[in-house]
Amino acid sequence: MNTLHAKSTCGHAAVRRYGARRRQCGNCGSTWRIRGKKRGRKAKRASARLVCAYLAHRAATIRELAKRRKEGKSSSQRALARSLAYFVRTNPEPGRDLIPRRGRLILVADAIWYYVCGKKYTIYVLLLRPRLGSEAVIWRPHLAPGHEDSKGWFAALAALPPGIQRRIGALVCDGGTGITNLAYRRGWLLQRCHFHLLAALQNYLTTGARSRQRPFALEVMRLAQSIINDPHEATARGALQAFNIIYSHTKSRGLRRVIRGLRLHWQEYRTYATHPRWHLPATSNAAESCIQCIRDLLYRCRGFRSLKQLTQWLTAFTIHKKTIRCRGKNQPNFWDKLSRE
């Protein structure tokens, strides 16, 4: 039978209230709490050391972390969550102090998608590099539902402080429609990624030693390299004329689509050469490398229960990683060839 009223410890004497959470025996006058205290020592104060160790790969998995701390897996997960919240709370604006206060900036951008609670979200990655620098600052990634589009990119740019937005003068990207529209509307210099172009051509060409189309494939790749890498614009235009003949004879729809895009935007693959003072990188590999680090973190975390938790982990990654190497195009003897023209 359940107890309906509090009983005295020294018999069935009357019990009266003794504050909000205590009771007193009417017979002996002893008091007690209606809810006993939690046994053991109180929880330790939160620290950022645990989440920093996890982000630095000193603890690869939660299981390994629990084994190292000599406790259960659930206890290690709760401790890591407390450390993560403290780490993010004490660093409200990661990246702002690392960006120089003066000078023009180059934006290197890319995006990936991820599912949270059965819904698709796009993670927009923004890197900001000074015009004369070699280290790009990783800004806090922006999350938006759905596929990558212009609306998501404009929202990601709007998340930047207005002072930083006004200093951006060039964009390096993979050539997606949404991100390139951003550059056109803002009047930025646009450098399209060489790696994405060559990889797109390689998808429709076979360069293997036993391939019957190997000479044709090698010629196409050579012409593409001439257009995007040769310092002489006349050589690039000659290669472009050869591409026009290939476009009219090839039957591959995919190859025709890639060549059509190259014919239309070939000058945007050479922005690094036409504007040498910007020291633009010819690829968005810095953003790709950053995305690979994010993918590794997402794989190790093995999913998230909420969008807030994903945002916290991405912010913590940004705080911990801080910067990534992003050098300009370094073509051997490029300026010597250009000076001899």
C-alpha cells in the first residue's frame, strides 16, 4: 500500500512542515529532507579540454574515450556534450579576430549536404583569405534546408558581418550556378576551379593504355590544359578553336555539355592570370580539404539527434581548426613567359 502522508521516524507522531523541502517530527523535533541528496561528489566544472582532444584525434571514438577515462560510454558522451557546449559558449564569434582589419579579401566557397532527422540540409563552407596571404580563415558554416541553391548562398553571405562583406573582391568556386550568380551580382572577380573542370572531362574520357580512344582523350585533356594554364592568350584561343571542332564531331552528350561550358566561361578559368595582383588560387581545393575534415567529423560522430547539435559540432570544428592553407596559383616560369611577350 502506498504511503499517502509523511510518517515520523520515531513512531506515528505528527509531522509538520519545516521549510519548503524539510519536515519535522512533532515528538522528538528531528528534521529530514523529503527528497534525499544525490550520493557522491558533485559534477565537475565543464572544460574545453575533452572536446579539443576529440577534435584533435587524440580520442578517435567515444568507446576509446570511455576506455581511456575508465567509465561507461554514456558517461563519456555526457561529459563530451558538456565540454562541447562550454567550448562553443566561450567562443561566440570564431574567425573574426583572425581576419585582418584592412585589405581586400578572397572568398573560397563550397558546399556539402547531410541528413538530420530524415531531412536534407546543405552545409555552406566559406573560407576568407587576404589578398596577399597564404592562410584562409574558416568561417562558421551556414546550414540551410534543401539542396544547394542561390537562396542558400545569399543567406550564407548575409551571415557574414557587413564590414567583411564589403571587403570581398574575388570568388573561387567550382562553378555552380547558385554561387556564380552571387559573384555576378556583387561584381566580384570569378575564378572557376581547374580541378572540377578536368575531373568533369575525365568522366567522359578513357585514357587507359588499352583504350581505343586514348589518343583522342589525351588530345582533349591537352587542349583543356592549354586553355586554363598557358600564359599566352593566343595559345588558349587556338586551343579553343580546336575544341569547337571536337564539339561538332563528338556524340557524347556529357562531353558536349562540359565543352560547351568551357567555351562559354573559358576566361573565368584564367582570372588568376588576367589579375595577377590578387594571387588567386586556381582551384577550390582548400574548401575541398576543409569539407573532407568535416566529413571525417560527421562520420566519427555517427549522426546527430538535432540540428542544434550539428551546428554546435560544426562551430567547434571551426574554432579548433581556425585556418587552412590556401596559396595562389604557382605556375613554373609563368611570369618569365609573360614578360617575354
